[in-house]
Amino acid sequence: MRRLAKRSQSGYTGDKLKKGVIPVFDPAHPFGRKARSLAVIDPVRCTACGQCAIYCITSCIFQRPDGFYDVDPELCIGCRSCMINCPFGAVAMTPPKQEV
């Protein structure tokens, strides 16, 4: 009990966000804020089968006019369902951007 009181008096809040960093709420991970990975589709490996778009839970994968698929980074939450369900391995996840 005393240890917790010392932490709260020292200003420790448990929130390690820096000033100026916008927190990202990820519905797939409701226990807190985290940097999210984004899906990227390799146009060379993509055969335009549409499996990634079918299994995308946020509908962030759309078909371009040339027939191939692309990802809307504003809607992607990094759940990896497109990467798991792509039979050709055309979907990769980019690492989260480090905020400075």
C-alpha cells in the first residue's frame, strides 16, 4: 500500500506516451494504446484473387482500377487477417513507425 502511494506521489501514472504523440486506439487490442503495423500488398505476388479483401474485418482493402488490391492505411488496424488468408504471400506487415 505504501509503495503505491509513493509511485502516485512521484507522478507515475502508467502512461508512457510522450508529449505530441497522438495515441492510437486499436479495436483489435482493447487493453490499451499501441503502435500498429500496417498491411502492404506486393503487386508482383498479388494475383488479384481477392482473399485479402474478403477476410479484412475493417474493409480497408480495395480493388484498384487495374484489378489489383491496395490497402487504405487510415482504416487498417494491423490485425493480420489479410496476411494469414492470402494464399500467395502477397501481404506483408510493415513495422510500426517510431515516434521521436
